[in-house]
Amino acid sequence: MRFSHLAMATQFEIYIVDADAAYAGQASQAAFAELDRLENELSRFLPNSDISRINHMQPGQQLVIGPDAMACLKASFRHYLETEGAFDITVGALYECWLHADKSLRHPSPMEIKEAGRKTGLHHLFFDEAKLAVTKEVAGLQIDLGAFGKGYAVDKMAEVLSEWGIDTALIHGGASSVYARGGKEGWQVTISHPLDHARILRRLALKDLAISGSGLQKCSHIIDPVHGRPAHIHSAAWAIAPDAAASDALSTAFMVMSTAQIESYCENHPQVAAALLPFAAYAGLTTLNFNSFFP
């Protein structure tokens, strides 16, 4: 059974098996209600969301936010540290510096790049988890949870389904954030070429894991927050992790990390696997830690 819902400018879908159709529909609606609630709290496009309020606060001002926004900031900061800044939800100023409104590439001056870099870095945001309070130290620091927010929503939807007793389900947000739960043999998912979705690079049986992918589509650009400029290291990157928020954060980070850096990360985080696609026209995937998940 398939159920779908539009939120966060993305089509979310839930697939459920081994459940009464009416009951599965009710459980899915409860999960979608949670998705809508999270969008209201986490979207930077909604003026009263916690993320928008953070973006409009002044340096030194303290702001009390909700537990979901705090959970996202805490997890984002952990990934920021563990990837040495490759995953950074404050990269908005650099994107504005390097990209026109139509997403075509600008050629900013060194001074513009330096100024955008001054407004970038999650270490400029401080939070008191006990008080659910945040402050920032620089003006112009902009938070955008992006794909991480969608992954977090997928995880929270999975929690709702679990509360309804749904133990076998697949949830995805725009097909780029996928979480698969249960199933005797797991859920069949594919890794496809970002420029030719009919070209399947790998088939996987996913069970109680999430997979997310990031890639350079035609005329698209990914900005490296560490070096402050567009990155062209990999054509695409995928991450497999225990939850969708982590897989989304890591697939984003892997796009701007070298293969050696990703290999080191996976060695230190055995619960994570990576797949990398180079730019060569007919190159195959480079996989790291895959044997631990798919022997």
C-alpha cells in the first residue's frame, strides 16, 4: 500500500505491507500530520518557524526554540564536528555569494568570498539544550536545514508508524531520503546515476537502515563550506546510516570530502557506509564499508 503527501516542497511517500488497509491509511495520516507539524517548525521559508526566528535574531540575543529545532541543531553540530566542517547548515551566505537567483554560477571577488565566509560556520551558533535557548555571535548567519530537515522528518514519521504498530514500512522524502524498516529480506532499493536515472549502479536490500544521495545535476553546483568555493570532487555521493537525518547529512558532506577523508570517516564510524561516483563517463561506484552491510 502506498500513501503520499506533499510537504517541504517534496513528495513524501509511505509504503506499508502486512497491515489492514484502513488501519495503514490512518497510521500514514498520523505520520503525515507529524510531517506538517515539523515543516511549520523547521522551514526557513515560514516566518514563524524556529529556523526563521533564528535567522532573524541579532547577535547576542537569546531565543527559546522548540525541542525538534534543538534536536536538529544538536545533531547538525555533531556532524559538523565529525566531518570537520564539510556538513554545515550555515552555508547559505556562500551560496548567495557564488550563485545567481537562477542557480547559475557567479564569479565573486575575493572580498565577497571572505565576507560570505565570515557569516558561515556552525561554531558561530551557541545553544543551551537544557533551556532550549540559542544565541549567535555574527550577523548574517543563516540556518537552512535543507535535506537534513527532510531526513529528520522521515525519522519522526517512522517513530509515529512504530507507535501505531507498523513494523514493516518504507518512507522516503523525494526519493533522496529513504528509510526502510523491517521486511524478512529487507526492501529493494537502487542507486541510480544522477544524470540518467534509468542507469542502475547498484541494487540493495535495505533493512532498518536509511540511504540518502547527493549529486551534481545538470548546471547545478555544490559549495564547499570549508574552502568557500564550488566543489567538483564527486559526481554523486550516497550514505547509508541507521537514520535518515544522519544519511542526509553525510551524503551532503561526502560531496565535498576527498575519497581518503571519507574512507577515514567510515573506518571511524562502522555504522556508516558510502558510495561515490566519479566524473568519468562510465565509471563505476567506489564503495566503502559496504561489505559490512551487504556481504
